[in-house]
Amino acid sequence: MRSSRILTNLSHKYNAQSSKMKGRIRIRLSSCFLLVFVMCLLPLLISLKISIDNLTSSQNKHNNGALSQRVSSNPSYVTVILPSVVNPKGRIKRLKAIAQTWGSDAGHIVVTDEDAILPPDTYTNHPPIIVPRTVAKPNEGVPRLKYVISQVYHMYNPDFAFFVNDHTFVIPEHALKFLMLQKHNDPSQHLYAGHALKPKNSEYAFNSGASGYFLSRHTMETLLSKWQSGDELCDSNNKFIQGNPGLILAQCLHSIGVNPIDTRDSLYRHKFHAFGIIRQTKLEVDEWYLNKHEGLSDILGQDLKYDHMLQKGEECCSSDTISFHYVEWKETLALFETLDKLRHEPDTSDEDLKHFVMEKWPSEKKDVGAYAHNLPPVTKKEIWCDFLKVLRNIA
């Protein structure tokens, strides 16, 4: 009996010790497994943390209005909207229409004077650049442009900036497509691109401020350096130049060997337009504008087919058109809605498209503006045919 109790006690003791040992083994195995798991997971956690940090940093930069610096197939750009000297009373309506349509997709930044109050619905992406009166009065275009380029470069530092005014209609996806071309997409190289014009008896050409022009980061940096050094070729107090500051900018760039480039497409159709879509289609533009296309071969290279002159009808405008000018607020809404309809309903018949345009387009001359044309009469079938083709092409 005693032997049996001893064996039983030993068995219980052994079982207890065995359970404890098994427990220790399980704990050790669990600890080893956990350690191996953590060691395997650690690189993933570090990678995930870096990704989150980068995402957070990128989001913070976006929230602060800073744009990334990079050379890529998808460059960053902002569209800077300077005040138009034409119909200043209609500026607020034009800015509201821009904010409602193409503005946010083009990263638009509105430029305004210190004493001008802009409603919040006139800008969406970034707060306005406010030009102090101590820097420039409304009629002082050169110091204004210098200040704006400085603000854009230092505050936003984009790969590229597109300078237009509040009468300009922009197609953002075409602007980005233009910058994605290999010959244009490096912000560390110079770029001065738009619709080139040449003053008579001048050695340099300039890009129309009305149709808008692109500057690369490197070009903006170079301009700021030139202005800071007090280069006489890069500044002027001339009254005419103050109203046309793009001329002094072009002269300054020409002095360092940077000139406008030929931005037309392979069919010699323009992408940047200094007049509205109807006037461009009919080629009923001002004589001075036509004349400033003479002599461009000296700067842009030979064009044996058109000698850099404008084309009429369907060939007026590239399918990659980026901008039109002298577009008042109602026409901005109408053109935007028309292009949007054609993108979503490309099979719309000409007759239905014509009715849609006539319904949306402003009919009163005061709503079209002094420098734009009304829709052609329905009897002008050839003009309507060309106009509808242009709309389809750029959509």
C-alpha cells in the first residue's frame, strides 16, 4: 500500500513537473515564434512607416500649397491668373466662372491688388497672391509681374507656371499633355512657351500674354536673378512697357538666349489663341495680330508651308488647344459645358450639338464682350460646320 501511495505521489509530482515543463516549453516556443515573427515583420513595418511618413509629408506640402520638385512624366504646374485690363468691372464674374469650371483642375492662383476684396468663390486651389500698393500700382505692370513670379517661385515652387489673365479660357488636360512631352518636361531646363509674336524691326519675339505662356522653374529662377542684379535689359519705366510687361520679360530672356518656341502641332495648328474660338475659326482677328506673325522664321525656324501665319476654319485650332482669350464669364460656362458634353457624348449629332450650343451660348453682345464675336447666324452653314468641327476636335 505504501509503495502504491509513493508511486502515486511520484506520478502526481512527475505529472505536475511535466506540465510545468511543457508550459515553459510552450512559452519559450511562443517567445521564439514571436521574436521570429517580429524580425520578419520589422522591415515591412519600417517600409510602411516610411510610406505613411511620405504620404503625410506629401499631404502636408499639398495643404501648405507647396508643390513637389521633380522631373517626371507628370509634372506639377500652377496657372497664374493676372488681372485683365479689359472690362475690369466684369472681373469678379469671370473669376467665379473660372473657379466653377477649369480653374481647380489647372491649380489656379488669382492675382489681385491689396485693396481689392475677392469673394471666396473666386478661387479654389490656393489663396490669392495680393500685390501690395507699395510694390505696384494697377498701371505698373512690370513690378507687378516681377513680384508675382517671385511669389510663385518661392511660395509654390512648381515645375512650371502658366501665366494667363482672367479673360483666358484654359483646357487643363491639354496643358498637362503639353508639359508631358519629353522636350518640355524638365523644369531644370529653360522653357518659354506660348503663342509667339514678333514686333516689327525687333530682334526678339515674345509670347502673347493674352493666350498665356509657360515658364519653367529654371526660367523663373533665372529671371529673378536677373532682376535682383539690376540688369537694364530686364527692367523698364516706359509707360507702354508697363502696360505690356511681357515685352520686357521676352527681352530679358532673349538676352540670355532663351526665346519662344514653335508650339504648333504636326499640322501647323496653334494650341494657344489670343482671341476667342469663334473669331479664330473665322480668322477674323485684328490686323496687328496678323502682322506680328511676320518674320517669325528668323526665331522659330523656317515654315515653307504657312510661313507661321494663322490658318482658317477647322485648321485654326489644334486638337490639343490649350487656351482661348477674350472669353467672358457666360462664354466660359458655355464652352466648358459644351466640351464636357462632347467628351461624355461624342456621338452627338451636329444638329443636336448646334441646338445645345445655341441654348448655352450668350446671345447679347454685352455678355459676349467687345473683343469677342457672337455665334454666327444659322444661315452661315459653312461657318457653323467649321465651328462644330473645331469643338469636336478640341474636346
